[in-house]
Amino acid sequence: MERFTGSFTQQEPIPEEGIEAALAVLRHGRLHRYNTAAGEVAETALLEEEFAALVGARYCLAVASGGYAMGCALRAVGVGPGDAVLSNAFTLAPVPGAIASVGGRPVFVEVTEDLTIDLAHLEVQAGASGAKVLLLSHMRGHVCDMEALVALCDRLGVTVVEDCAHTMGATWRGVPSGRHGRVGCYSMQTYKHINSGEGGFIVTDDAEVAARAVLLSGSYMLYARHRAAPAPEVFERIRLDMPNISGRMDNLRAAILRPQLKLLADRVGRWGVLYRTLEDGLRDTGGLRLIPRPAQEVYVGSSFQFLLPDWGAGRIKALIARCAARGVELKWFGAEEPVAFTSRYDHWRYAAPAPLPATDRVLAGLIDMRVPLTFTPDDCALIARIIRAEVLAVQQSGEEAAAAVPLAD
Ligand SMILES: Cc1ncc(COP(=O)(O)O)c(C=O)c1O
């Protein structure tokens, strides 16, 4: 019987160029972004300039985490205490957490079987809540019809902030993910597409939003040291009105990240090969539904999902246990109790979520898997053979298991 022995949490190492650049920062000791020698441009400012160029944004701010990026962006577009903010019900804890961090009230929107936001329900929820901002999570890299979303939100007067934690490097009809809404937010947390352990970006073309974000992130009166930021006049208008909520990126992490930006396109290509190997290996497996990928998108296959519609909890637990015994780590969005990372909207009790029957049905059958770039196409073919065999075996045996299984993180 075949067994997989690789690690689902092992990322690639930091490229040598990043290690060298990080050592240079450690040797000179100027880790804080505003601590520069005469004539020196901070690694952080260069990183922002390079990321802005990569996604075609006028402004970019590097911050401490993806969650910070989202909270800061929400505050910068004007969300305040008590405001309703729309978001996908299918997302992870940092998304409603960012809304809560500015005193906002998450209003969840149903997910479709294609794992994207349900636009009809978005309209219903916008009307019912009066929310004027949507924090749109491109959860696990699944992107909705962005033209339809933008048209709908324009019609409703809803500002879109994009959570691109899982779509850095992806495009929709050639437009980089994060460039459809007013603001795009990204994460560089260790499992993301570029890795500095922790980190985030905010991009926008809106000068006032960009200036607010820079001030909010803790620039004191040193905002002129930014390069991918608006002109000083924009800051002068608002600099005394913005609280300082420190969440800056530092030069060490920027040094690690800059060389990875150059590798992003290649990584997207390699992830695509791994993803399609898994897809090919699982195609036409009875009882298993693959998630269709629209032709308009270039996606980043850093994780893989499939549905086991109407399987029931016992059979899904049996499948996860069988796959784990063969070295394949699957996660399930249907578990009753949060384990490790909280993953389901109804676990976020502080948000007082109303039941969402369509989302409940999707999550009850949704399986998720990390795909680190240390996997080879042969690894992915093997993983697909194991899952396929076990899906068929569980269905034939009618086996059920009661044991707890982990949620997705
Ligand atoms: C969907 C989603 N959005 C946002 C984030 C926030 O990223 P960070 O961990 O950098 O705060 C994460 C992190 O895992 C995430 O999964």
C-alpha cells in the first residue's frame, strides 16, 4: 500500500539573496524602517515601491501582518465603531477579527458551491444591514466574477477592500488580485506566497486612503521617507487627525521579502503544475466534486479543496483518518468544535452570526489541503492516488468514524 512521507507544512527556504540581505541589515543594525543613514533608502521603502510596481498600484504600505493590513485598511476607508461590514462566511478568523479590531460588526454572506461569495445574498445582506464596506476574502484562492462584484458594489455604494492573503500573484482577466477594490490587502505569513514569517501589504490608488494608512501604521511625522506614498500635502491635511496604531514592517523582513518578489511569477507557475496534478489525479472520482476554476483567472495553487457533498460527518471522519494513516493530511471545514485555528463562521460567537444554510451545507462537505512548494508533481500524483483510493474505499465499506478531526488553519 502506497504511503506519503513528505511534510505538509514545510516551505522552501529563504533564497540566498534574502539571507545575504538580511545579514547586511543585522550587521548595520538599522532594523527600524525610519532609522536610515544619510542617503540610505530603507529596505522597507524599497520593498513597497517594488510591490506597488508589481501589481500596478500607485501606493503601497508594508505592515506587520495581513490581519493588521485589513484592520488598517478598514479604518482608512472610514469604518468606525458599530459599523456593519460585509464579509464572506467562508473565510478564516483574521478576517472577522480585522472587522472587530476597528469596532465593526461582521455581516456574513453565503458561499456558493464554487467557494466564492454569493452575489445575490451579498445584495440582500447589504440592504438588510446598511453596510457600506465589503471585506472580500478570496478564501483559498477562489475568486468570484470580479466584474459582476464591482458592478454590484458600485450600484450599492459599497466600498470593496480585498483580502488577498491567498491570491498574491493571482489575476482575474489579467488584473492582479487586489486591484479591483479600493484597497488590496496581502499577507506574508509563513504559509503564504512570499514568506517573512509575518507581514502584510496594503495597496491602493486612493491618495487619501494611502496617507491615512501610513499615518495609522505608525509613521509619526516621518511619512516623507516613504516612496510608494502620496505627496506630503496629502499628509499635511490629515496628519493630526489620525491615531498612531503601530504596525510597521521592519527592514529585516523587508530584506527577506524583496528577492522573493522576483520569484513570485515562477512560484505561481510551479504551484499551478502541482494543483493540476492533484486535479487530474482526482478527476472523475465518484462521490467527490472538484471545484471548477474559471477561465478568467490565473490562480495560485498553494492549497487544494474538494467537496464530498452529503457524505455525513462519520464518513468524512473515516476518510480523514484513513488518509492520515497513509501520510496525507486533510482538513475539514465541517468539524463541530474549533481545533487549533478557528475556521467556521458559527464559531466566531463575538460576531453573533445568523445561520447561513447554504454555507453550512458547503462547509459540511469541504475538504482542504495545504500544497507547499517543497512537494513535487510526483508527490501530488501520489497524494491524489491515496485520496482517490480512500474515497472509494470509504464509500464501498460504508465505514463511519466518530473521532474528532482537525479543522483547517
Ligand atoms: C483568509 C485569510 N485572510 C487573512 C489572513 C491574515 O493574515 P495574517 O496571518 O498575516 O494576519 C489569513 C492568515 O492566515 C487568512 O488565511
